[in-house]
Amino acid sequence: MKTLLMLRHAKSSWADPWMDDHDRPLKARGERDAPRMGKFIRRKDLLPDLVITSTAKRARQTTTLMAEAAQYDGEVRATRQIYHGDPEDYIAALQRLPQPYERVMVVGHNPGMEELLELLTGEFERMKTATLAEIRLPIEAWLDLDETTEGTLVNLWSPREVA
């Protein structure tokens, strides 16, 4: 059994409409919500063995602020593969992981995050910014994860719910 934690990046800024989407930073609310989720992850004993984050600035900032607040000192891997990725891109990134990782977090974007959640659990849930989902996967190795895997949505938390 593996556990997938999905964290959507925190609220980003649209202050500069000419800025490249990949380079958009967090806005003040995002800078508050990401650490809030990190503290919650620590409190709930949900620290991952590995974090995979999108290379987008807002996702990397979310990851950094979450990790600091959670006191997570494990490995963080950034990949452009999940920036605007579809569920297959997330699955492909996870399939390459070695066996020892039991609980992995991905920090990414919609609509791919919501679509992945629905694909793996059969449940559609809105993943607003900084929302965290916990999914149990009936697999022994990440290589076994595919589009037919039937996981279980354990819970879904938004920053407002954990404050």
C-alpha cells in the first residue's frame, strides 16, 4: 500500500498580466496558506518520504513554505513534467520512483490535479489553491501505478479547514 499526497500550489499573483505563467509568484494569501498546510501536515503526521513539485515558481514557493513549516527535511524533486501536466504526466513521474518511498507528495496545478484525483479515486472534488488530498493506493511499487489503479480518497483538507 502506497500513499499519495496531492497539494495544489497556494494562491498565486496575477499582479503583472505580462509575466510568463511559469514565473508567477505567490500572493500574500498563498504565503499564509502554504505554511498553514505545512503545520497541518506535521500535526497529522503526514510527512512525505519525497516531494515532487512542478518547476513553476508558485509551486516551488508553496513547497518551500510548506516544507519549512512542516519541518520536512527530506528530498524535493522539481520537474517540469507536471507543470500543466495531465494525469498521465503525474503517473509517469510517480512510476519512476524506487520502491522504498511509501508516502509521496506532488505539488502541482489544476486541472491536472483534480483530474488525477478523479482518475485514481472515482470521486470528483474541487481542489482550490493549497488544498491537500490524501489517497491510499493498493499498489506495492510505484511502477504498478497506472490509469486503472483504484485508490481511496482518505481525506481532503483546505487551508480554511485546518486553521
